[in-house]
Amino acid sequence: MKREDVNAAMDWPLFFKEQALVCSDSRLRTFYEHGCISPDTPLSETPFVALDFETTGLDSDHDEIVSIGLVPFDLNRVRLREARHWLLKPRKPLVEESVVYHGITHTDIDDAPDLGKVSGAVLEAIAGRVVVVHFRDIERPFLDSAFRQRIKEGISFPVVDTMELEARIHRKKLSRVLYRLIGRRPTSIRLSDTRVRYSLPRYSQHHALTDAIATAELLQAQIRHRYTEDTPISAIWC
Amino acid sequence: MESEQIEIASFLAQYPPFNELPEEVVNNVACQIEISYYRAGSEVFKFGDKIHELCMIRSGAIEIYRRNGDLYNRLSTGDLFGQLGLLMGNKIRLPSRTLEDSLIYFIPERVFTELCERYQSFSDFVEVDDRSRLSNAVSRHNESNELMISKVTALISRESVHLDDKATIRQAAQKMSEESVSSLLIMTSALNEYGEPELAGILTDRDLRNRVVATGLDLDSPVTEAMTRDPVTLDDDAYAFEAMLTMLRYNLHHLPVLDNGRPLGVLATSDIIRYESQSSLYMVSNILRRQTLEELVQLSKDVKSCFVRMVHEDANSHMIGSAMAVIGRSFKQRLLELAEDKLGRPPVRYCFLALGSMARDEQLVVTDQDNALILDNSYDKARHGEYFEALAQFVSDGLNACGYSYCSGGIMATNPRWRKTRKQWEECFADWIDNPDPEALLNSSIFFDLDGVWGKTKWADQLNTFIVRRARKSPHFLGCLARNSLSRTPPLGFFKSFVMEKDGEHRNSINLKRRGTAPTADLIRVHALAVGSRAQNSFERLDDIIKADILPKGRGTDLKDALEFISMVRIRHQVLDIEAERRPDNNIEPENLSDFERRNLKEAFQVLSNSQRFLKFRYPYTRKQK
């Protein structure tokens, strides 16, 4: 069984209950105590939070988070009033390539706090909500790794991956090899390209908060086009 | 803690009314927004819904409806809706639905109210609906030109000088010398029912020269033999620009102004020229003085600069259209005089017709020649055909050389089809009205606007009367004409790529004539024929239509504002082309529009679209009655 299938099949509410009992860190305990909604909760009643990190690289074991953006939303509204954004000071120095990518420079983060300082606030903001990301291999593993490095305890939670939802439509039909054989490029499922397909406006990229908002809008659009209000959350989380 | 919303704030700051607010205020608004995505065809608000947010379209398009389901407005990126509901008891008056997949930003009522209270520019913007904004745009423009706001009475510098119609020419000349005036009003000696004399005619310096001295008329003959009878006059409540139009139209140098039939004074050309520095009136008299075709061609180069000047002097489209039409007409008149000099006296009487925009007094600088000939019923092709063919050819070539290019549709007097006797023309129009096939309808939109420019111009008026009488009584024809006039629609989703003209070199642009002024003129023509209006100009036709009270309340003035606005945008963009030494055309590229133009143009198109829908309903298509 592939990892995503394991996650999708997981009994998340039960996992949250167990973790709330076994965690020693109070922030993690509080997070789990908020619980996880039942897998049959309809999308129209699911509280979401879009989460986006800018990182120093793609490897969660070695790279670090430099900024976090998040915005709570539901099927009807993305609420900017409750949006949050943090710049963080990584333990290792920034490398030039990542500076080019997300535009966060050394001076920006000189006075920024360590993730340890804000993790309580981050967990509080996502507690009780289903986390939504575009490309699930960043936010969940990076957060897990960051906690393990600091307090020797990891974290896990269900996520909805808007990129994976898009891949279900565009990548199922043909494998990458086949695309190469027939000389056609596979449909891009990057955030900005996917948004264009749903007639969503072009936003500037690689700002954690703007990307979080962009992801939230994208999920609203995907649900409006591909699912119904009554579809259970378990159909799209993993 | 609030986060910075640079992306959202920079979007808001591009559009009114947010573009006039301080940056930090816009940032704060951006942080309060809620966002929602709607699929195409979803309801955003239905009638009676509670509303507590101002809505702004981030992407997509929204249609706003009246309660009865009529389309009220179509909005796109950057447009606001819901302000009316917020200002009127938090209830939705006009339901809304998405036309495309749309992303909407919602601004909380608390923020809306605070902005209204703190910023005048914000409350002014949201409290005025789009329709009134269009009419404000038009009147603001009009107020900037003195001719538009001054009454004729303000132009009269002295009282008119009168003389009894029993007087002799000599007495009249003496009176003019004593009073040092260039014109004299001749009053009836018989009194009317109110016991007052009436205006019988006008005598000018020019009349003394042309009708008395040049012809050797006896100085003791009655003044009535030298005067112009029943002269064109103006009422005292007219505006200065109407005086200018009248003088241009009839090529007058003196225009009596009357208060209930009582003469107040006489306007002279010089009174108007004070207001309009380098007037189109000069242009006209210059044309009529040229002696050869070459001189006319030389002079025609000034037409464009005359046009540019009028626009810079804030003339309205009616003034500019009339001035350009009069100039075009003057070229025709002078060319016909030159043709007659060359070819000799015409063998039978004729009337040279201007058709289309020139006849409507709606001519601009990009125009081709549409003309035709009415010939006397005694015309015999074998004997006279050659003369009129040569005459038409001379005029048509001359016009082409003067910048009025040949009509690509062949609607010119050089085409034997369009040289007909009076009787043949009546038969031809009767056939078009009785059997409105596609070709007849196409011809109708050109030939139904006709104006005599030379020769027996009375025939043109008579033909016009014939047409109006016949068309008015034919619901089948009106129904067909109405349907035909709906073939060209305004570009409603203005900024969306799919409505751009896809053909030819003007990709990504909109033809304001084809999609704006022409369909408006077509639509007005149908109503004008239905109410029996004999006016040719669209604004004057609209006055008749409004008087006849066949349109829903307010629609007539809305349509006037819309036509004026679209015309002025078209005119201004031609001026920009001329000044950049490009070939002026009727195309505009949306990115070259100011925000003010964009917003009002969209509203104007909406008015046109609504009027087209009304037309369909007012003149239903009926089967031909057997």
C-alpha cells in the first residue's frame, strides 16, 4: 500500500484521541485535544485552513522553514481577517538559491523568531481544522521534522492536497513515459497553472500567505467543479 | 494580529473608489476581506436576501437583474455590486448571478460604512449608480464648453432693427446706414391676432449687393422683393451651440432670435466666432470660394485640423458631427458648381443627395461618400444619361481626391442604379417598404437617411415625407427593420478577449462604429419612422421619439447620453490617432481607454443593449399581410 493510501485509510479521529493521551508536549496535546472531524463530514461543513511554507530547500530532514502563511476558510468564504503570517529564523544560514526563490533575505529574518517560539500559535490556528496544501510533501513533513528536532516528538494530521486532486484528473490517464512517447507534455498541475484552468486570477507567487490564499481559493473552485457540498471529507483528504 | 495583504491591496488600489484612498487605508480594507469562488451560472444574491458586505469582482463576470428578470447590468473585474442593497436597508433589490466562473471579494459593511463616513470620494462613488454616472459624465463634458451652456440671448449684442414691409429698398438701405447694421428685419404691416406685427423677412448687406445692385433692381421697389422671405429663426430659449448648428446647416450669416414670435435680435456669424476661435464656419466659406478642384484638394487637408480643434474646444458630438457634415456638404456643393461650369447647364432639373452619416449630421473624419441623384420625371436616359453620368463621375472623383473615399458598396451617383427619377425613387422606396428582403433592409439603413445638398433640395424633403408616411403604416416593415437593426450588438463583456474583433489587422480591438454608434443610429431610425419623425439626426430623432412618449420613462435620455458618450470616445480616439500621425479609424483598444472612459462606455453599451431588447418587444416580427 502506498503511503498516501495508508493516510487516506487512516482513522484520523481515533489517531487524534490517542495522541492527545500520549503526547507529553502541552502544545501538541492541546492541538490533538481539539480532535479531528469525522471522515463522513460533508465538505460544506468542513472547517479548513490553507497552509503554506517557504523553506530553504525541499528536504525536510535538512532544510528549514523560513516563513509560514495560513488562512482559515470553508466552502463559502476565505477569511483574510483571520489570516496569519510569520517569518522565521532558520538555524542554518540561508543559501542563495532559496533567497532568489522566495525573496526572503538575511536582513528580513535577523530579528525573526525561531519556529519553537511560534509553534504554539501555529498549532492553535490549525487546530480543529483540516489542513489544505498544494503538494503535500512540504508542510506536513517539515512541521513533523521541526518538532522532532526541537522536542523529540513528531506531529501528523490529515491534509487535503489540491495538487493531488488535480493529478487525479490529469495524470491518471497516461503515465509520464507515455506522454513522452506521444510527444505531448502532461498538463501542468503547478499551483499557478492549475488556477488558470479554474479562471482564478494570477497572484504573485512564493509568498507564504498569498500562496495559502491561492490554495484556499483553488480548493473552493475544485470542489465547486468536481465535487458536491455533500461529498464526505474522506474522499479528498489523505 | 493582522497580516499584510499586498496582493489583494494592490488589486483594490487599481480600481475606483479605492484608487483615491490612502495606501494604508487600502491595506487595512484588504485585511478585512472575505473571498468566495462561484461557478458560472450560480446565484450570488436573490431578491430580498440580506446583504452586509460590499462585493467586488476579482475575476469573472456578474449579471445584475431587475426583479422582473430583465438584465440591468453586466459587470466584470474591478466592478462593485451590492452597494445599493447596503445603502437601502440591507436588502437585495437587484439579484445577481455569475456569467462566468468568478472570484468575489466581500468587504464587510462595517468597513464600507466607515469609508463612506471618512472619505467623500468613496461615498460619492458608491452612492451614485452607474446610469447617473454616465449622465454626469456627459453633462460634465458639456459644461466645459461655453457654447453648450450659454443661451442665444447672451450672444445678442444689440436689439434688432425693424422696418415695415411697405417700405422701399432705398428706405431700407438708408435705415441700415443710420443704424450701422448689416441686417434688417422686415415686419408685416398687417397685425396678427394679438395686435402685433410678425416677421416677414430679413434683408442683409449681401442681399443689397446680390439682389439689388447686381441685378439693377429699382431702388424704389418694395423691400419685399429683395428680402429673404420666412427666414430661418431660433427661439430665445435655444442654446448657443444650436445657433451655431443652425447657421452651419443653412449656411446663414444672420439668424433672427424670437421670443414668442417677437424679434429680440439678430445673431451674426461674428457673434458665434467669438466663442469658437477658429471656426468651422470659416472652413465652409473657404470651401465655397475655391475656384478649382486642385484648390479644393489643397483645402481638404485642413478638415482634420478643424476636427481636432473642435474636439479640443470641448464641442459635443452633435456639433462636431454637424460641422463635419456641413463641411462635406460644402465640398459636394462646390464640386457640383464646378461640374456644371465644366459640363454646362443640366438638361433636366436634379437633386444631389447625401446619404447616411452626412445626411444625419453625424459625419466624422473617417468616412466614405454615400450619394445618389434624383432626376426630374422628364429625364430620358438616351438624351440626358451621358450628362449625369459625367456629372456624377466628376463629383465622385473630386470627393475621393478631397479625402471622401469611394463607397466600397457602390452607393454613389456614379452607379446607374442610384440615378433615378422622382417617380422611380418613390417606387423603389415603396418596394423596399412593402417587400423588406435582406437587401432592401440593408439599403434602408443607408437610403433612409437622406438629405438634399444641391439642386432641387425640396425633392429630398418630399421623398423623405413619402418614406416616413409609408413606413409608419407598415408594421411588417418596421418589424423587419427592427430585427435587422439587432444584428450588430454592443460588446458587453467589454474587457474579455472573446468580444474583440477577430478579423483583419485590428485584433484585440473594438470597432466603436460597428458595435456602438451604428447600431444606436439603426435603432433610433426604427423608432423615428414609427413616430413619423422627419428629422435625420439621431439626437433630433430622439427628441421626437421622447415627445411621442413611446419609450419607457427615462430610456430616451439614457439613450441620448449613451450615444453621446460612445460618439465622443470614438471622436477622441480619432483625434489621438491624428495627433500621433496614424491613420484615424473606428477601432479602440481597451488598454488605451482611461478608467473613466472604460466605466462609462460599459454603461453606455448596457443602455444600448437594453434598448435593443425593448425594440424587439416593441416591433414584433410579423408575417407579411396578404
